[in-house]
Amino acid sequence: MYRITSRDASRGEEVNRKVRLERDTLWLSAADMAALFVGIAVHVILTRTFTGGDYGRWVLLLDLFYVTATIVDLGLPTLIGRDGERLGSNGHDLVHRCLRIQVRFALPIIAISGVLGWLWVGESTAWLVASLILALSACVQILTYAHRAALRALGESRQEALVRFVDRGATAAGIVLAAWQFGAHPIALALATFIGPLGAVLIAVRLGERRLASVEGSVELETANADGKKLIVLGTPFLLAAIALVANVRIEKLMLGLLSTTDSVEIFQIAWLAFIAGYAPILSIRAVMLSWFGEVRNNRGKMWYRAKRAAIIIGIVSIPGFFLGGLIGMDALTWVFPDYADKSTVVFKWLLVAWILALFASVPLTLIQVSEKPLRYAGLLWSGIIADLIACLVLIPNAQFPAERAAISAIIGAVVVLIASTIEAWRLHSASSDLLVAEP
């Protein structure tokens, strides 16, 4: 008689693991929070290391490259996250095809964006080299997304959480060592920044390949046998959305860099660090909901039931999140960044309003993302960015406190997204005559 060992049982549990909203969101949010606290510690070091506006230049370069590197994404990881569980064994080949396409796009993006970043911040040859290294780091980080999305779609958010933490943790350790040994040398700090994405991509590939190899069965979907051009076409709506998601939380800093001074960028960045600590769980919730809703995207009744359940959870979390997060954020800014506290706390109060609006928009946005018309999802995000951009153009020039005006612009953009996404989600999904099916 065959005896079932604990190893066999563990493997069976791994193969049968499914996406669970609460569990997977907790894993990703915990990893993001840990990584963000580490990141805040790094920025404390950088604010004390850089002088003469160099910290503002560093922030502008990082934000510029986060936006330009997102082009390498091509929306392909979103396809993997949406269809990965249903594709079964076909998901393995999809991940490989997506990576081959992304690598070809990454090389010119690194060169072009690196030079553009240097032309923007100017200064010296050292900043040119640092700019190219930072552009490389941002693109390598994007290359982890395919395997991360596959892990998430297969219920392994705990493993994706590990990849996320390694990314930030290794970078933090490298920057601490670089600042200690070389001070404010931009090349040394840029090389330290590259350590995290390099380690993350190696771990993501190892964990992802092992998990994908264990998947059995398959379902024929459009993404299963699509060639490179077809995948790019399918991913285009999600690419536009991915760029929007990155630009959405950085457009204010980029506009401050264009319309104001690096000092204003630094003030906004400090407040933004407290804001993004709360925004990261929002992105984790949306990422998990994408796979969770995607499992039942062909059954509107079940999907609407899941949407209501997610909305209730978010509503409950929003209350302590707003008040406790606000108190902790204010105290943290005062204690960690005393030189910036007076102005950054004012900016943070405005950003906290934008946070609650973004949280409430999560469910309608994800419903639209998994619909048959995902291009509308990208359109909604871009409508918020355009509103934010116009507000920045109107409010920032000649303002006595440009960073505060930038935060108010963020609220305007968030209001537009929330209202438009709620109307669109209701229109797309409430028309179904399917009966709601409560899942066990």
C-alpha cells in the first residue's frame, strides 16, 4: 500500500492552493508595510547624506524611471494575474513568452530614459552614470512582475511577498553601506539601489518556475497560444493602466520638479512617504482582487457577490485606517524628519484625503479591469491623472506653498477617478440578470 508522506501532502496542498482575498491581501500588505518602513529608514539616511538639492534630484530621477520603466511592463503581468489560475499548465509558457517580449523592450528604454533623466537633473558625469544605473534598476524590477503575477494567481501571495521584501530590503542594506563608505556619491548609491531588483528577479524566477512546473491541467483561453504581437495588443489596455497607476502617485512630484524647485519636491516627498505607506495596501488589495474576480469573470452573479464582500471589508478597514494612519503618519513625520515636519505634515493631511478616496475606488476599478472592456479601466485612471495635471498647472505656479497645492491637486484627481469608476462599474455589472450566488 502506498503511504502518503508529509511531503506528498504538502505538495498536494501547494498544487491545490487557491486565491483568498483576506489571506493574500494580508501577505502582500504585510510585505509592503515592512518594505516601506525599511524604505523610510533609507530616505532618512538620504536626506542626511545629500545636500544642496541633490535629494530632490534623486527623487525626481527615481520617479521618472518608475514611470518610463513601466513601458516594459506592456500590461503582460496583468494578463498573467488575470488568467493564470484558469490557464493551468499553459501559464508556464505564457510567462516565458511575456518575459522574452519584455526584455527586448527593456534595452532601449534603459538607454533613452537614462539620458533623459540626466539632461533633466543636469550636474556632472557622475549623475549621468547614476542615471543609467537607476534606469536599469527600474527595468529589472519590472522583469520580476511576470513570475510575481503567476505566483499570486496560483494562490502563492506569501512567496510574492518574499520577493517584494527582498527587493526593498536588499536595496536598503546596500544604500546604508554605500552612504557609510562613499557619502553622497551618486554612482555608489545607484549601484546599491540595483542590488534589490537583481536579488528580487533571481528569487522570483526560482520560486515562480518551481510553482508553475507543478501546475496540471489547462483551459484554452485567448492568451494560451497568442503570439507576441497578439499579447502586446491584449496587454495594451493594461499597459496604459500600469503607467497610469505609477504616474498617479508621482505626477505631483514630477510637476513640482517642472514648475517649482527641488526644495518643494523634497517637502512633498517626505509627506508622500507617509502617504505611500498607506497606499501600498491599496495596491495589494487591487492585485489580489484582480485574481479573485478573474476566477469568476464569466459569472457576473458570483463576481458581483465577491465585489460586495470586498466593498464591505474595505469599508470596515477604512475607518481605523484613516484615523490611526493619520495619527501615526503625523507623529512619524515629526519624529523621523524633524527638519521637514512643519510643512510636510500639512501636505500629509491633504494626501490622507486622497488616500481614503483611492481606497473606496478599489472595488469599482477592479470590476472594470476584469470586464470585457479593460480599456475603460485605463481611461478612468488617465482621467484622474489629467485632472490632477490640470490642477497642478493651475495651482502650483506662483504659489507660496507649492507642495500643498500639489496635494490638493491629488485630491481633485482622486475624486474624478472615484466618481467615474463607480458610475462605470455599476453600468457594466449591474445590468446582468444572473442571480447572486453565495460561495461557501
